[in-house]
Amino acid sequence: MCFSATSSFIASGVIGLIGIATLRHVREPRTLLFAAVPMLFAVHQFTEGMVWLGLDGWINKLALDHVGFLFMLYAQGVLPLLMPIAVMLMEPPGWRRKSILGLTCIGALVFAWDVFGLIFLPSQIVVEHNSIGYHNAMTGSFWVSCLYILATCGALLLSTHHVVKAYGVLNVIVLTIVQIVKAYSFASVWCFYAATMSVMIYWRFKQLNIDIETPNGLSPILRPFLLSWLRLTKRDPARDG
């Protein structure tokens, strides 16, 4: 997050609780990856908290390099591939799904390019105006950034599900604002706001509005919860017979 280690760890804890609450409402395997987005962002924020500790001298340079690499790997490499895959899995057959599949291929290309750059080119992590700037010559090129946005946000905007599309619209708005105001720490600030906006994902899963067979509506077939162990429900001896 763009303030301190403490704020990053607090954000990680809060978003992590939202992530667990979201996973508790998953009823279909194909929605599991999208439902896991808040939890993944929570881990990501925790990683940036560790980066802050490294920049403040609380952990050594080697540890800082490792957590910095992990933060950049998720923000710049994993997200443009993970997001279109998560959306595609929930999409019913049709032209939208085929288009999102194409964006997934673009995301895979961005993933391969950025991971190569992060492994073989030096990265610089610096504090700029109370925010963390992550710089790598290969991952920061203009055309890669365009493909990144196309894969990540394009898949969200093409989705049949209204909540996914709304999440994409909000991400595009925040992305544009961050690029104008805090371009020097784009990865840090945008990922934080994308994480906080994932609360809307929790709300829709709680309302049972994300359904594969009946997008934007509740399926007449109420499926069992997929991760029932997260619900901490007690077994009913009478029901067990």
C-alpha cells in the first residue's frame, strides 16, 4: 500500500477476512478462481508490507529482493493471465467466451514477457512520495502495459456477469486516475485499490448472484457449498441418522 508497512498489513488482514468470507459462499467449481481474487490480493498486500520492512531496514537486502520479486511477479506477471482465465471459466458458451479466450492468450504472452524480464533484468524498488515504485526496463515498456490492460480489464468488461463487468469499469477508472496522479508507483497504488474494490465480489457471492447457467440471476437449483469446511458448521446428529 502507498503509506507504510503497518497500513499494508492491516489492509492484508481486512481483505483476507473478506476473501475467506467470499470463499465460504462458492457453490460452483468454475467460480472458485474468481472468488479467490480477494484472498490473492490479501496475500499480495502482505507481500508489500514485507517490502516496506525491507526498505525501512527491518529485514536484510536478500529478503527484500525476494519479497519485491514476489510482489512484482503477481502484479505484473500473474494478474494479466489470472484475471482473464478466472472470467473465462465463468462465461457461458458464445462469442464473449471466445473473445476472452483470445485475451487469455494475450495475458499469457504478457506473463511470459514480464516473468522473463523480472528474472533476467535488474529491478529497482524505491520509495517515491510515500509510495513504492517498482521499476524494470522490460516490464515497464509502453506496449507491454497496453497489452496488460487489454488482457486484465478487457476480460472483465466483456463478461456477461454484471458484477464482473462493474468491477472492470471501476478498475479502468481507478487505473486511469492512478496513471495520471501516481504513475511513478502505479503497480503499488492500483493493486491496492483493486484489492479494496474486491469487496463487491464478496457481496455478489453472498447474494448468490454469480451463477454459471443463469448469469445475473439465481439458479433455480441451489447447489451445495463447495468449501463447506470454511463455514465451520456443526453436524446435525439427527440428520446423520
